[in-house]
Amino acid sequence: MTGLHDITKLHAEGHPVAKGEPILELRGLQKKYGAVEALKPANITFLSGEVHAIVGENGAGKSTLIKLLTGVIRRTSGEVFWCGKSVQLATPTEAIARGINAVHQEVVLCRHLTVAANMFLGDEIQANGLMRKRAMTEAAQAVLDDLGFNLPAGALLSDLTIGQQQLVATARAAMRGTQFLIFDEPTAYLTRQESAQLFRLIRRLQSEGVTIVYISHRMEEVFELADRVSVLRDGTHVGTRLIGETNDAELISMMINRTIEQIYHKEHLPIGETIVETRGLSGPGFDDISLSVRAGEIVGLYGLIGAGRSEFALGLYGRQPVSGGEIFWQGDKVKIANERKAMDLGIALAPESRRDQGLCLNLPIGLNINLPIFDRLTKGLTINRRREIENADKQISDLKIKTPTRRVLASAMSGGNQQKIVIGKWLSHGAKLFIFDEPTVGVDVGTKAEIYRLFARLLEQGAGIILISSYLPEVYELSDRLHVFRQGKLVASHTYRSASHEEVLTQAIGV
Amino acid sequence: MSVETTTETAPVPKRGMNILFGLTLLGLLLFLWLLLGMSTTSFWTSNNISNLLRQGSMTAILAVGQTFVIITAGIDLSVGAVVGFASVTIAWLLQAGVPLWPAMGLTLLVGVAIGAFHAFGIVRMGLPAFIITLATLTSLRGIGLLITNGSTISISNDAFTDFSRADFLGVPSLFWMVLVVAVPAYIFLHLSRWGRYLFAVGSNSEAARLSGVNVNRTIYLAYILSSTCAAFVGLLLASRIGIGNATQAEGWELQAIASSVIGGTSLFGAVGSVHGPLLGAFILATINNGANLLNVNSFWQRIITGALIIIIVYFDQLRRRASR
């Protein structure tokens, strides 16, 4: 068998480190975003030729770690040793030149170029300053055939499935003399067959001496592929285990903070009247969803990213057109044509992305908080300044938003405080039904607990809550009823703690 | 939560910041006036000052309208063409025997319609603001030339043409028109909810929409205000030169954008004021005026204006970065 590196040795470098010796060492590697410590000082050693899995919940610091290793962001402090030498890894170019590459969950290639052009992007075969397309296509085809991918090198990337594109991205990294290859949840969008192809490729790369870092949520993949596994939790490196010396239960307990009972503030309140009910609601990204929310209860929606939960919420909120089904608001059939209509009924939405949907980042906190209620604050032609200030200051102090004044820009706040601003918006507006979409992503533990207590307060006041989260412990511990979404459909429903984590996870993944 | 405590030292803007920047610009303007007063004998003559105020007034009104659009993260390239087209409209209406006040009202309505068309293109057809306003820029000039058959229509209504030459309380009436626009504009942008909506849409239109702001209506409002300001300037220009001509006000859109940007408006949206562009417009007018008095070659005037835009906006950037 000819090795990949023999076919197209673009970055010819001898293998400097013997198998099993440290190839990449992190010593006290740390990353801060303003006040937020996305990665606390971490010491992790990667051994040459191993498959090293990294697991952790959303927001545990996995993607921060990848970005640091691939030079996308710069570290705040700490040292990185590559083959025993201290290195900067300040730019992606430097990382790639040293042989560190990453295959991302979402394919970052040029969709309008051919497979071959993508594989050679930035490293085109040239003669006299002109590209040699045919030579590139032939070379690319040889690599693809050798890998057993059965993909045409001349096809446009956009004509391939996401899974096939992922394979192209992997082949691209493989043929660049990569010695250290990071996979960031590569199977999230892959079919089983494609996953199997990918696994074969990973084993083959490993046999050729490439060090693999494999990031995944899926325990069975970790146990199938990895030699060692490191666990991250809330930006902290909790520990590293040999795969033969650990098991699911231990890893999960390392991933999940064991102080769950202290964080999750769950009060069981008397359940009231039905606030909203959907019957067979369908729209872009969700299909035939029937569920209801009653006063005093939290209805959790769990599923993988892209399972249709956020789309359902946007449909219910009037942001996305609904193509079928009915909505009943306190018993009456309603049509929710736009956001204003939803707000007038009494629906509030704290959307999935604070940055893209939740906040006007380069505007003051006060303006953000008052944005939904400026019509109420207006008297005659102008805004009542006193009431505007009072309301903003009230929300800031009620929610303990850590800012000296309401005039600070929202962008200067940490994730937790930003989430509080989004919530403050809706508390000042008031609502019967609150939809919280991923309310605790990128939020520190203390603020999480505050947000959960706030849920209880809203419920006491007779509101209902739809809680969307990809963080299973959160929806699991807080929801009175838990619905599982998969590929746009509601596939299972549970009452409080009536199913195990594994059961819920299995339903969400659809193994 | 030791992590959070550092947030307390987050930068504290900046109620004073806008005012401070305004004062810097005002200082620059006064400095220029002092400098020109010392280096020329003719600067501080009432004739020249009136002339300067007239020159600056029209750009200032355009710049205020332009600022509304830029705050929503848009751009209106058509304002110069709208000025020319409005001058043709009023001249044509007066020539056709329409009484003065209805003719002026109709001209302003034409401005409203043009702005509504821009917003329609952006909101309904999904065109970039740059493209739709660039298209009307060339089309309006064409339509104006078609109406006048490529020539000019002279205006014989004395009441109309005398207006621009008249003074009120010793100040040119054109300058009073700046106040007529600026005071309501200030109330609109800084004191009413509509102003807040302009900022919100320019900062993050999706967040604004999800907060119940009618984004489309806000965009309509911004472009209609900009075009209406331009049509109003068209009236003032027609009054000043006594003719309607579709090729007038060539390049004024760039003057307006420059004034707005010098006045602290961010082309990325969500940053801007009413007083900033006013000062920006009079700074530009002063430079042109001073260069004329000092007999500086008009080619140099253009170069100086360009350099000034770079310098002022660069310092503004530094200030913003420092305040992060």
C-alpha cells in the first residue's frame, strides 16, 4: 500500500517524533475573552500517532482549544511545545506549515469550485504561472481512489452531499503532509456509511503516523476510535484517561458537573390552564409538531443542533411562515403572522444566538432593554426619558447585570450578562409564554443558576416556559415535560425524569 | 464568581462622548474661521459669511437626511440627482402655471415617492441600497434631461427666487432652513422612538425584528426622509440659481456622505447624530470658501477635502478603539 504522503508530498518533512512520544504539549494554555475565561490554564499532552478524543458539553471549551491549536485565535497565556520546541501558533498559516490541520464540523471549502480545485486550493500545481488543471484533477483523483472514496475529482463541490464534502476536506488535509489532524465533530451531518468511510480513513492516517484529535459528543465513536480521551468541563481540563481504563459512566460524570442538584433549581408548582397549544404545526425545518404549554410548567425541547427546535420556536413566534397546522392561544385559534402579533398575544422569545438575534451589540444596554417597549414609553411625540431610564435601571438591578451604568455598550458585557440583558428585555415587556432558546450557552455556572431561579419566578407569576437546549442535563432536570426532536419531527415525549439520559439521547440521535 | 468581577471595569461610555466629539468638530470649525480671519482680510466680511452659510446650508440639509439612512447601515447615493430632479420639477410646474405653494408641495411629494421607491427596492426586491440608489442616480438625471429636452427651464416667479437671496434677522434665509430641518430631525432621531428604531435596525436588524420593531417600516422612513430632504434642497437650489436643470448638484451625494462621516456617522450603521453632519457640512464649506479666498487652485481643494476626510475619520476610529 502506498502511503498518502508518497502520492503528493507537498510539505515534505521528516517525522521528527517517534511514535508514542509527545508531539504536542500544552502547558498552562489559557484563553480569555474580555472577562470570560473560555479555557482555563490547561496541561494536555498529545502523543505521536495516537487518536486522542476530546469530550465535553457545549461551551466546555472544545472549540476554543481547536481554534488555539489551529492559530485562528491567539492564546492569552501559557505555552505550546511542538516536537519539543516552543511555538507561537499565531496564525493559521503557521499551524498548517507545522503540519497541524483541522477538519471542521461545517465544511469550510469553496462550494463553486471542483473537488480537485478545493483539494489544491492555495497549493495549486503550476507551470509558467498558469494552473495545470488536468494534472491537479488527476492527482486528486488518485488520492480519492486510493482512499476508496469513490468521488469524482472533477465534480463541483456543491453537487456533493455534506458528508461527501467532509470526506473531501479530510482528503485535502491528508494530502498536505499533515502530522496532526483535528476532527471537530465530523460525523454530525454524516450518514452511517459515510461515517464508516471516515473511520477507515482515520485508522489509515493513524497507521501512517498521523496524530489524530477527535472531538465528539458520541461516546460510542470515542470508544471505537480513541487511544486516550481528555475531558473538558466549563473551560477546565478535568482529566485524561486511557480508553481501556475508563467507561461511559466515568466520562459522563467527568463531563457533567456533579453539583447538578445545587444548580438546577426546580420547584414543582401547581399546573394551570393551557396557554398555548399547537396542532400539527409545520414550517421550514419542522413538521407536524403538536404540543402544549400550561401555566406554571417548563416544556423542554431537546435534540441535536438542526433538529428543528429553534425553527419551531421561530414559527410559533411569527418570524418564519407556518405552512400547516394550527395554533390555539388560551383556547382560541389564532394566526401569528409576525413578531408583533406574537408579542401582543403575550409571547416572548429569547433567541438562540445572542449575537445574531438577541442584542444590538454596539448599542447601550439601556436601549436594548427598552427596545420592545418604546411604544409604551412614548408620550406624544417623544420618549419619556425618566421612565426610559427608570425601566433600564430597574432591570439592571433586578437581574444583577454587572455594569456601572445603562450606557455601557452590550458588546462590553460577558456572555452571562448579555443573556440577562436579553431576558431583561422581555421582563420589562411582560408575557404569558416565554421561549428560551439555548439560554445558558457560554454562560458561567453562577449565572446559569440565577437564570434557573428566574424561571421559577416567572412560573410562580403564572407564565409558561418553553426551554430549548442542547445541553441534556439542563432540559432534563428542569422540564416538567420533555419533548425530543429529531430531523424536524417530535419523536418522543417524557414527563419529569421519566426516562434515562441514555434513552433521551438515543431518541435524539436516532441510533 | 471571580470571573465576573473584572466586568466592573468595563469601559463606561459615554454620555459625554458624543458631545465631546461634537465640541471637537466645533473647535475645528472655529479654528478654521480664526485662521482664515487672520490670513485673509475678506473672510470676516458679511458678504463672505453669508455666502459661506448659503454654501454650507444645502449640503448640511442633505447630510442630515443621509445620516438617517447611514444609521440604518444603508447608503443613499441618489441625493444629488434628486436635488437636480427636484429643481426641474419645480421649474416645470411653475412654468405650467401651478401656483407656488402647491408646486413646492408636489415637488416634496416627488421626493417622498423616490424615497419610497428606494425602500421598496431594498425591502421587497432585496436589492442592496448601494445598487438601487445608484440606479436612480443615473435614471433621475436621464428623466430630468428628457423632460427639459436637455436644456434648462428658467423660473420667472420672483417671490420664489427672491427667497434665497433674502436675509432674516441678518442671517441668510437658507441658513434658517437648516434649523427648520435640524430641529425636527433632532427630535426625531434623539428623542422619539423612531430614532431608537433607526439605531436598532442599523445595529442588528434581526434583533430589532424579534423585539417587535417593524424593520421594513423603519427602512421606508429612513429613505423617504433622505429623499425628501434632497427634494427640499432642490427647491432651495432652484430658488438660488433661478433655473431648473437636471445636471445640477453633480456629486453632492458625496459631499453629503462626507459631511455625515466627518460628523462622526459610522458607515457600518448604528452610530450618528444630527449635529455631527451639520458641523461636517460647514467644515467642508469653510475649506472650499477659504481655499477660494486664499486663491488655492480648485484642484487642490479636492485633494485637501479628501485628505481631511481620511484624517478626521481616522482620529474618530482611534477614539472609538480607545473607548472599547
